[in-house]
Amino acid sequence: MGRGDGSGRIVSPEGADDTGTGILHVDMDAFYAAVAVLDDPSLAGKPLIIGSPEGRSVVSSASYEARRFGVRSAMPVSQALRLCPRAIVVAPRFERYLELSARVMAVFEEFTPLVEPLSIDEAFLDVRGARRLWGSPGQIGAALRRRVLERTGLTCSVGVAATKHVAKMASTRAKPDGLLIVPEAQTQAFLEPQSVRAMWGVGPKTAEALEGRGIRTIGDIVRTPREVLDRVVGRAGGERLWHLARGIDQRRVDTERIEKSVGHEETFSDDVADPEFLGAELLRLSDRVARRLRRSGWEAATVAIKVRYADFSTLTRSRTLTEPTDVGQRIGDTARELFGSLEEGRPVRLLGVRGENLRGAAHGMSLWDDDEERRRLEGALDDATSRFGGNAVMRASLVGRAGGPRSLPSHPKPPHDPRP
């Protein structure tokens, strides 16, 4: 779920100049909430929170009406309801989301085979080779929006630009239900007034570090000497910022999707209901998943958990990350948020964590990497583990918990390809 609430929406007029463009970023508008309205029209125009009102559930998505009160994804539902007491909490329906996502992606592929899904509800499209059949990139963006609405009843926002980074930023500014075209010659004029926080991949900590030096807009980045950027965010981060602030982004639309996964599961000798212990187990399993990802040169775009209760009923939950990762802390934080959305207090027999939608690791090519420090630390732990064994070094929070007498030896799940 994006940070925007639609208040800063900018759209292009019909027939706007699209010279030099060819990359589209298409993002469904408040996808989970929009599906809820599609299935129950009485919810239209009301503040909606997708999650569970029980236990420690977190917000999966929210309608724009709720976002205007400050409701954001990954926020505890209890906090979201304090911000927006009139919000209606709607339980997520993952099978329904997958069904509609498949229909949306099928529409994208009608316009071009060069489609790079980023998550269940957004994708990049390279339409430079589709001009003869469908028209200019701006015309394709408009036609695609109409067809998605006709086929699914859902709206989407489209950014059209010369690069992936600018197209992504443009689709965010067009939300909800808009089309924004940034012709190549206007790239710098579009970028410079915007906040550093609008840059795709710049997280809150990075933004705070930049703002602490008076670097508040992308234009400020352009005017800041490179050595100053390096001091603030490191050499690799400074290089990425320097290029992106100038509209330089050489990455292509990547159509290769690797449908493999890496996971670990833990079966307990006695059923466990202690949430603190289970949270520690999820982090330990996440560390093991991340270690295997790093060893194999993969990053996971999706984190999934598996929970089997004492009565042998089994639930799975998953979340697609904003950026693929091979960092255990990132995987663990997501796994624990997913677990927190489930019913609290039920005795658990088995826990599993899996990294899915694997992609080749490309840390140097990512838009931003807030996990560089964590990755270096976990890499050092990898070295220690390889030299002294798996239990020689572990997180302090896990000492005396994970791997104790209440758990059987954990077993890795091999890379898996679910395709027939």
C-alpha cells in the first residue's frame, strides 16, 4: 500500500506529449480495499481497513478515505482504529485477490509481452515495441486503464515515462484512478520539486538522514556535491541517488519470473502458545532462510508463513515486499507481522517461513538498500557459522529460546517450483 492518500493527485490532459517515453508503471488503486467494494458496493466511499479486529492484527491495506486519517499498511489495526474510529474492518480474502490479479496481469500481456510484475497489484510494462499496434505510450496507458476497468471493475493508475524510476513516481502522483505522462525532456522538471521521500526505495531512515543535512527535495540532491551525499548515505547510496535524481536509470523491464522458494519449518515436541517464543522462532527460521538465499545468490520478493495448530488445522499467509531481500531481519519482521494478524493464543504445533518469488540478487542495481548494514552484519554471521558451526553465533534475542527442549530439529524445505 502506498503512502499517498490521493490529496496530491496530478494527471495529464488527453493528448499530452509523451515524446521519448516507453515505460509504464501500472498500480491498482487500494487493491484489497477496492476488491472489498467490488464485492460489496455498500462499502463504497467509506473508510475501510483490510485486516482483523482481533488480537494484534496489522493493516494489510486501506481505502483512500481511511488513509486520509493517517492509516497505513503494517500499522496495528488497533492504532488504525484510534486514528479512524469510523473505519470498517474487512477480513482479507487472498484467494479473491489472486483471482483478480491474474485477470489484471492478463490485460497487461494483451498490450505487450514485456511485463514485469512487482507484486500482486502492480507491474512495469515496456511498450516501445507496441506502438504500431496500439499507438503511442500515452495512448496505450489510457487504453489499458479502460480495459482493466471493463474486465475487472477496478481502477488503476498509470505512470508513463522514459525510465522505470520516473514511471513509478508518476503513477504514485496520479493516484487514484489517473494517468500521468512525463515526457523525456521534462524529466528533470518533474523530479526536482518533489520530496526525497517520493523517490521509490528511499525509506524513512534514509530520508531523515538527508533532511538532517538540509536535503529535502530531489533538486537539493542534484545541487549537493557527490562527496557530501557519500558521507550521508555511503558511497553506493550516494551513487544511486546521484543518478536517480538526474533521471538516469538504465534498468530494463525484466520479464523473468523465478517461481521457486526456499523455506524452513519447525515442529515442536509440545504445542506452544507463548507468543514471545513463537516470535523468536519465526526470526530464527527467517535467519536460516536468509542464509540459504545469500548462499545461493537469491533474493525473495515474497515472504510466507505456515502455521499448523494443535488440532492440525493449517493456515498460510504471505506478503510481497516493496523490494526483494536476503536479509533475515527483514524477512523475520514480515513473518512476525503476518503471524500477528492471526488469532492469538491458539497452541501451535508447527511453524514455517518461506521466501518466495526468488530473483537473482542485485544489491548494486537496486533503487535503494536500507539493509546494507544489516546485510554486512549477517554476512559476518554467515562466515562465523561456516567456520564454527550453526549454533556458535546467534542473535542475543534467541539465546535460551530457539532450539530449546520444546522444539524438534528444524528441517529445511528445498527450493520448490509449484508449476506443473
